[in-house]
Amino acid sequence: MNLSIIIPTYNEKENIPILLNKIFNEFKEHKINGEVIVVDDNSPDGTGKIVENLKKKYKHLKIIHRSGKLGLSSAVLDGFKIAKGNVFGVMDADLSHPPEKIPKMFSIIKEEKADFVIGSRYVKGGRIEGWNFKRKTMSKIATLLAKPFTNVKDPMTGFFMIKKKCLKDRRFNPKGFKILLELILKAKYKKIKEVPIVFINRTKGKSKAESKEIFYYLKNLLGYWPYRRGVINEFFKFAFVGFIGTIINLVILASFTEFLKIYYLLSAVFAFVAAATSNFILNKIWTFKEEIKHKFLGKYLKFFLVSVVALLVNLFFLYVFTEFLGIYYLISQILAIGIAFIINFSGNKIWTFKR
């Protein structure tokens, strides 16, 4: 067996027969000795039963029946355990990933051009169809949050292939929907390549994305910091500088408002600029160890712009979490601050203080 495709499913009865037909047609047309492993989380709509019946039609179709909705990442890992191929592939069941890209992705690995191939929405030639502004924004922000860990342009995609040997003796424990970033950080490979794909939003069935996936993703990110030890020191220095900036902000806001009798919103503007300036200088000379005179004005403007973007992100997620996801506003603010802080750090590390 050369290739094993793992497909996690939960309530995909309308999509899975179509997808399996397309995959096995690609196998046949391109003479790929492949198998498909469906990992079903006890779908109430009968997805598992449909796949069982389809095993009569497709010789190299397997299914794992799990006891309940245990999550996409663990489903992929369970699929890996019984896969017989030399190369493992993963894709979604909702027809959002193009099966016609399977031969190209597989050939790249087969021809030793890469050990790890990713179906990317964010490289040249890739794109997303059918997503609204909110979902595109959430995806872009999640991708940005992963920037401190990888240069891969689409570490959030669910469509990829990797050599089996790259996973040997490696331990993986991701939670939620996003397993690719975990593999990027922990698998043992020499070269990774991104292939452009057109991602098409599902037309049948319901999306499985839930608010708890945000918690899982942020938790996963925190667990990945040990894999970038140099970044850890910068991260905590940046946080400490931010703490100092908060104190400066509050002191100036109170002083200008209470003692100078300046309108509080105008005071807040002065406070924000002063805190941002202090944060910039301390981060420049302490966190990222740059000469104070080196491109001072240009980098200051970049730092200030990133700070403004982080503020807007904070307000955006505060609104989304509270109004759309129904989370209590104080908890929403804590989550929003956390996301905005990581974006602030990431933006300044990869843009303002890029080495």
C-alpha cells in the first residue's frame, strides 16, 4: 500500500459517498495503490452505516467506529494507527478539499521533492470560495497566531500528506480541529512544500466549528512555546513591557483627567501614545535587542500601527464572542485580550523587529 487517506466524519451522510467515489476514481486513473480510512464519531445521521455498505463497492475502504464525538485531531491519530500506506494523507469529508489534487500532492512525495505536502489556500493560486467576511477574518487571525512557530503560509488547512516515517517515535496530543500545526512542529521531516488549492465551502451538512475550538486552539498554542525557546524569552519580556505600558497608560489617563482637567477621551489618546512609545523603546532595546537609533522612526510607525491593529482585533473579538457566541462579556474580553496580545507580539516580531 502506497497511500492512506484518513477522513474524520461526523454527520456527513450526504457528502461521504460523493467524496469516496472521487477519491477512488483518482486512485484508479493515476494508478495509485491507495486506501481510504474513514474515522466516524458515531454520527447520528448514519454516516458510519453508509460507509460500511460502501465497503462492498470499494475494496480498500476501511472504517473506524468510535463511541462518540471525540474530535477531529484524535480521529486522525486513530486513523494513522491502522494505516498501511507509506504516505499518510488527511482531508475533510465535506467536499471542501479537492480530491483531484491528491495525485499531484502524492507525486511530490513519491518523487522525493518533499516529505510533507500541504494543500494551501494562501499560496499563489490558492483561494477560498463561499466564506463570509467573519470566517475569513477568523482564519487569517488564526494563521497569524501561528506565525511565531512556522513559516508555512497555511498551517490551519486540513488537507495534507506526510511520509509515515516522519511520524515514527513522535508523540502527538492536539485538541480540537487543528492537527497540522502540531505535525509541523513535532514530525521529523527534511522538506515541506505547499500546493495551491481552491477551498470550497460546504454546500451540504452543517459546519462542526464550535466556540470551544477557540479554547482548544489557544491551549495548543501555549503548549507549543517550548518548541521555540528563543521566542519564549521574547514573549515574556514583551508581556512585561506591556504591563509597564499599562501602568503608564493608567497614570497618564488619571493625571490628565483629574489634575489637568482634560476631557477623558482626549486624555486616553495621550495615554495610549505615551504607553505605545514607552513600549516601543523598551521592546527595541531590551526584548528584541536592537540599537535605539536603528531605523527609529520607521520602526516606531510600524510598532504603532501594529498596536492599533491589536486594539481593533481586541474590540472585534470582544464583539464576536459576546454577540455571536453568547459568551459573558468579561470572559470575552479576557479571550480577546489574549488574542490581541499574541497578534501584537507576532506582528512586531515578524514585521517591526524582523531580523
